[in-house]
Amino acid sequence: MVAGMQPPANEPGAQVEAANIKLAVRDLSISYGRDTALGNVSLEIREHEIFGIIGPANAGKTSFLKSLNRMDMFNTSMHVEGEVLFNGRDVRRLKNVYALRSRIGVVFPLPVGLPMTVYDNVALAPTLAGVKDKAELDVVVERCLTRAALWDEVKDRLDSLGSLLSGGQQQRLTIARALSQEPEVLMLDEFSIAVDPVTTMRIEEVLKELKDEMTIILVTNLVQQARRLASRTAFFLNGECVEIGATEDLFTGDVKDTRTRDYVEGRFG
């Protein structure tokens, strides 16, 4: 455990060593003006796991993601209280926010291709980080596009605009762009909204492979997707983290709150 910290009451399982805790969230509350989006959330996300977050619209899921790498800075009405420890360090005390966001990357529901070529979309971050050698950039671009299951489809049109790719390809390009920063944590916010079922399954296979290299936080509106991918899942409802458990337990009825069972069984949401 992080020094001096105990596991939250709704966290299953035995004590986890501090080295295995990637993110520790304590008493996190988020509001927009007078409206509370999330209240008093405490949880831990472990190294090399896919951590699922499920819940209906307006449950606070996206706000939670934004707080982890301080994207609240882009919204003056968003107010965050509590503590987020990344590798044991309070993210709100870190001076280099840009370095933080390179370590905690995010992919939003709708792919946003930068107005540049496929190649430059992926090469941008390493170029800004100081990589100038073309051969080195070539290696980075191919590696990231391959990890995003896109290389074979675009290797002959790297000079084409990324915006000309299909929706599913643009989503994978966005993932490749995030991977080019070599993040330690990759957050995905309902990526399935913008892509077809075949592409969704391809991305899911990518995520299964990537978890050996990084921690993945998966916000999904598809509860069966959480069941397929996540080792543990949190259920958010009306700004509350209702329950956290081993994912399969949530789907087999071993829950602490009947609202969790009702949601995963489709009674509301």
C-alpha cells in the first residue's frame, strides 16, 4: 500500500503492495458550479490491470478521468477536491502538467485526428520531445501503428491526411498517437461509440496485449465489454462510486449493492 494509507472499504481482496498501486484516489469530489458530479470517491488502480468503470450517463465517469491527469484545468467551472496519487505523488502538486499528461494518456469517444498526415499524427509527440532523426521517428510510427492494429491498413498511405481514414481507423490512429508518448496509464472513454463491432473487437484485442506494458482504465457503456476485458470494475451512479469488485463477481451476483445487480442485468441505464 502507499505509505500510511489503508485500502478503501469497498476495495476487494487482500492488501496490495505499494509497488503494485499505479493510482490511488482518496476522497475525490468534483463539482461544476453548484452541481456535484462526483462525491467522495476512494479507490486504487493497480499496475498492469484493465480497470473498468461502468454506469449510466451523468454518473461522473468522464469527470473522474479528467481529474486523473488534471484536464479540469481546461474547464474553469470544474472544481476538484481530494487526492490523486500517481506513482505515490500527488498529481495536483506536480508542476509539469504536460509531462503528467504524457504519462497518463486519454482517448475520448469521438476520434480527433490532427489536421496532418497519418505519419505526422503519430510522430508529433516524439518530435516535440526532441526526436529529430527521421529513421528513429520511422521506427516509432511503425511501432505505435502496429500496436494499435493499424499499420497494415495505412503503411502505404502514411502521407495521406488522417482525417481521410474511416471512423474506426481514426479511432485507432488516436490510440497510436497516445501510445507515441509511451504512457504508463492509458484511459479510454467509451471508445466503442464511434466504431463498428468488428473494429471494437480489434481494439479490445489490442488492449489485452497492451495491459502487459501499461495500466488501462476503461470507461465503457457496454457492460459486457467490461466483463470481457476488465479484471476489476467500478460501478458509478449519480456521482457515487457504488461498488468496486472483481468483474466476474459483479456479473455473477456477488455484489454488495442491489443497484449494481440491477444495472448489469439491464434493469436500468
